[in-house]
Amino acid sequence: MNSEHAADSREPSYTMGYSDTFQKMLHRRNAESYAAYLLPHLGPGLRVLDLGCGPGTISMGLAQAVAPGELHGIDLEESQIETARARAAGSSVNAVFRTGDATDLPYEDETFDVAHGHALLMHVPDTEAVLAEVMRVLKPGGLVAARDMIGASSFAEPDSEGLSAVWTTFSNLLETNGAHPQMGKQLRGAFRMAGFSDVRAGASFECFSTDEDVRFFFDYAAGWFFSPATVEAATGRGLATREQFDDWRRAMERWKETPGAFAAIAWGEATGRKP
Ligand SMILES: C[S@@+](CC[C@H](N)C(=O)[O-])C[C@H]1O[C@@H](n2cnc3c(N)ncnc32)[C@H](O)[C@@H]1O
């Protein structure tokens, strides 16, 4: 698998990249936990679009929820689409995946009953362009659904050594790539601005609360946030110094050994209807 990630470029780009470490985070995901707010709206026979589907772990649960309907997954990255296709090949559901850009969708007008994106809007600089495309490809009355991070409400506890600065630096890094680290709490406004009606917003936490979860979260931070590429990107843009990264890394080592260690990623989620 491609082990580079895009954070080492000075150009605005997709911050997370496609490293094995980040793929492990995506492979934990499923529709039951990560699209729980959407599942009650799904039923047999619907045609669903999953924008920025990544390796398709959430997509496959959406496909099951609408079987014998259709799930169409789209992502910029070919390697992600190949992984999603391999997952679908071993299943009986109707799921097709293709590469493409959420700001320029390769689908006819009024094709879908539902358009969903998990951690997609937060990464695409032009929110309006994505939502205009979603509006175009949804059928009248169709549902838009998105779930994105709220960087400012995410945490690692105990925070006695200033680990909140890690979240701030991560958010700043996203912003320097044109991304939207607080998008989760901005979804209601973005949907209303784009012309969707009956907009409902909520929020939930992804918790790392068992010893195994805490180890996973530490390994994720070690392999992504403290990777040479991320350190290079953040220090190169003046967001932090190498000394700060070294201090944070040591603080996280101690954090993971703390009996009460607990981390959570805050997510905002919203739905709306095409009038
Ligand atoms: C954080 S991952 C989320 C993957 C999946 N939705 C999940 O939550 O497990 C974001 C995905 O969006 C894709 N992406 C970023 N910008 C995109 C764009 N403009 N159009 C389509 N996909 C995009 C990336 O390639 C990446 O696979």
C-alpha cells in the first residue's frame, strides 16, 4: 500500500494521505457506529451515493441497509477504490465503486435517493462546490447526510502535559491544506446555505476507552501525527517546532501508561432534504 502521505507537500492537498497507519483507522469503521444517525433513514431499494468512500468499510453497511438497492462509492484515490471493490467482491450486496471528484460528480442529475459523506466535507476546500453537486445528483426530496470532525471538542485525558496542543496543531495543519477541522459543527449552516430543507444536526464521540483502544490511539498518533512527513509539514509551515513534537511525543508515551487514559474524537453529523 502507498505509504506516502500528502501532508509533506507545501501545496494544499488531502492531509491524511493513504499510509498503512491511517488505513488502520479507517478499517475500524462501519455503518452501525459511524453512520448511526443515517441508518434509520435507509430502507430496501434506495440508491445511495457515498462521497469520499475511502476503503468502503462504511459503504458496505450502507449497501446492506438498502439491499437490493444500489450503493455507489466514489473517491479521488484509485488505491482506495481498489480496496473497496475487493471488499464488495466478497459480498452479495449491490455496491459499485469508481474514482472521481466530489466537486465534479460523474453522475446524471437526480440519480440518488441519498448522498452521504463521512469525513469528506472536512477535507475538501470548496464546501459549496460539493454541496451544489450533491443537490444536482439527488432526486427531489432526496437526503443529504454528512459526519465530520469537531477538532476543538476532541480530547485526550488526562491533559496534564498540554496534549490539547496536539489537537490544535492537527487542526492548524488541516487548515493550511484548505480543510475544515471544525466542519462537524458547521454542517447545519452549510446545508442551509446550500438550499437544503428540514436540516437536522447532532453530535457524537468516537471513544478510545479500553486499554486496547488507548494503545491503538497511541500507535495511530505515533505512526501518523509523529511521522517524519507530518512533523516536516507542520514545522515547515511554522505550526510547531521539532522540540514541541519531541515533548508531545514523550507526553503521549506517559499518557498511554496512565490508568485513566481516555481519548475521544468529536463528530458532528447532519441530514437535510433537497426541496
Ligand atoms: C478521511 S477519509 C474518509 C473515508 C471514509 N469515508 C471513512 O470515513 O472511512 C477521506 C476520503 O476522502 C477522499 N477525498 C478527498 N477529497 C476528495 C474529493 N474532492 N473527491 C472525492 N474524494 C475525496 C480521500 O481520498 C479519502 O479517501
